[in-house]
Amino acid sequence: MAVPRPSLRTAFIGVVVALVGLHLASVTLAALPPNRYSDAVRSQTSYLDPYFTQNWRLFAPSPISEDRNLLVQAAYLDAGGRARRTAWIDWTAVELDLVRHRLVGGRAGYVTNKLVSPLLSRSEALDDSQRIVATSSPQADPLSWTELAEALEAADTPATVRIGYLRYDRTATRLATDVLTARYPRLELTAVRYAIRRQSVVPYAARDGSAAERRAARPPAVRDVGGWRRPTPGSPAELAAVRDFDRRHR
């Protein structure tokens, strides 16, 4: 019995399916981070490169090329009346648990990421003498917000700079107070402070190295520590929200 020959339509469908499969494989290889497999088939996947490429710097001329984390710390008195400090809490790392390795994240994972940039810009608007005023508030007796505002005014801080700095400094202090109160509910906090940790990304030339080589090539982190502030709690609802978030994601 003769075997029927495939029709022209069947052959056409087979060729199209094969081409689509090869194209999908090429797209997959081209989309992978640089590795020996994607490099080996570079000549076969080069047809995916656009003839006219868009310069992404047109839309992001000065992209953020560093990790920025907000850390918080509290001071308290132990049972013997001695001044103690808690460990630093990296609250940005807690928030990022909401978006890392999750198909659907949430806006709460970017709160401190969005806070750090304006906080830095307001701090950098202060000159050296004004920055000393802002960061030298003592742990044992932190300045009140009124005293801090008056000290900055006495240091000839322009009104717009002073108001902008205090607005974001108070916001960060309020968040720090809620985080530390939620983490240490049995401690009576006497002062809180925050720090901004910055670390540039791995240099482009070192991107193909091993994990150990990339860690070694990455610039060291820089930490800008703020002054001590009086605890400034948010509303009970805010504290409850922070406490619940911390339990779920730390």
C-alpha cells in the first residue's frame, strides 16, 4: 500500500511551525544575559538587532546607577538606666521583599526608594555649617523640631531650603519611629535616627565576571548618617500598618 504524500498545505504548515520555533529559540537566546551559549549563537541571532536603535539616554540622561537604602536606629535606656542603641534596620530591604521574585508586586515596595532621592537632594542643599547643625543633635537630648528649625535659621539657611529639608527629615524620622516601635515594642525609645546607604552598581566592564569577581569589582558602600531626633510616631493606624508589613516581609 502506497504511503500518501503530504499535501502542499501540510508541508507549508510544517515549515512555518519550524521557522516560528527557531525564531522563538533565537529570541530566548538573544534575551539571555551574556553567557557562552548566547555568545556562541550571536551570528545566528544578529538578525534580531534593530537597524535603527533608540538611544535610551534620550529618556534617562542621568539614570540612578546605585543602590540606595534607608536604615534606621533607635536609642533607649536599659534596666540599669544605661544608654543603649539598637542594631541598624535596613527598611528598604524589608520593603523590597514585596517586589523581588514576585510576579505581581506592590507600590509599598518602593516607599523608601522614592523617599531617599529627595531626602538626599534636600540634605545636599545645606552647606557644611548647616549640615553640621542638622547632624550633630545629641543622642542624650535631641533637639525638638522647633529647636532644630531655629538652629538652621541661625546658621543662615534660606527659608525654602530649611523648610524643604525639615519636611523630608521629619517624614524619614516618622517612618523610623514607626519601624523601630514595631520592631522593639517593649523598649521606650529616647531618640531615633536614619542613615542613607549608597553603593554603585558593578562596573560595566566587570559584568561578565563570576559572582565573587563582581562583588570585588563593585565600589564600596557609602553611609550618610543623620542626627538624632526625638521619636515622632505616626497615627495608630500607620503604626499598625508598619507592624503588619514588617511581620510579613522581614
